[in-house]
Amino acid sequence: MTDEMIVELYLQRSEDAIHETDAAYGRYLHYISFGILRDDEDAKETVNDTYLKAWNSIPPQHPNPLKTFLASITRRLSINRYEFKTAQKRGGGQYELALEELAECIPDRHAETDVTDSIVLKDTLNRFLRELSATERHVFIRRYWHMHTIAEIAHDFAMSQSKVKSMLMRTRQKLKARLDKEGFAV
């Protein structure tokens, strides 16, 4: 079933929308959530929460592409769940490690920025990612979007962990230089 057909089911308020969404994207959404939470049950609950959020968001939204819309919801819900679960016991998680790695090159999300700055930053990041080699881009996204460990990335790309770390460090340095050039203060 196509994304347009699934969205149409949501617009018609058909419960089949949830079933079709799960059939089309359930495994992918679980993959995203598990990468952040590292807990199968929490990932399953988060994916179910994603379906509820999508149900409540469509309409009025008419997402295109649906996969990206659902992935964004899943990622945000997973991060929220992770932060809630670790509020009392900080440390050790991939989420914190990834954020620490990026802290030197990404502008502070708590700094005062207007909508225009956010749009320009998003555009700059997208252009930066498009300019990377396919391998650099995939490794960067796996680490900082999907929150995978260095060991997982090294295994999946048949690289040593030190090579992955070096590649990520060089990519972060390039990103910092790009953001400095574009006028974003870190």
C-alpha cells in the first residue's frame, strides 16, 4: 500500500490506517526506537505511541513523505522516554554520548534563536550531509540520528572502531567549520 493510500485511511478515520502503517513501517520505527532506548519493550511501546500520535495528527496534517513524518515522531518519543527513564540515573547511554560528541559543533538548542535561524540551520545541515561521501553520511546519521554505538557501526560497515571514531571526528570538525563559516555560534 502506498503512503498516499495510508494517509487517506487516516483522513477517513479508518482503523485500517494503523494496521497498514504497522505493516509498512513497523520494523523501521522499532529500529529507530530501539537504537535510542536499547530496550525491546520500550521500543514496542514507543512505536505504538507513534501510531497514536499519527492518528491524532492526521488530519489536519497531510504528511509527505509519511516515512519521514513517522520517523520524526518515533525519534522524539524515544528521546523523551529515554530522558524520562534516565532522569534519576544519568550516564552511560548512547544518547548522552552522541550529544557530547556533537556539543562542540552544533549551536546550543537552548540559545535564543528565531524561526528563521532554525530554518537556515536545518538547510545548512542538509546541504552539509549531501556533500559528504555516502559512507561518511551513513556513519554520521547512524551515530547521531539513530544513536547506534561505535561498535555497531564498525561491525555493520566492516571497519575498525578506531576508523569509525576517526571518521566521526573528522566529520564533526568539517561540520563545525561549515557552521562557523555560515555564522552559527557554538
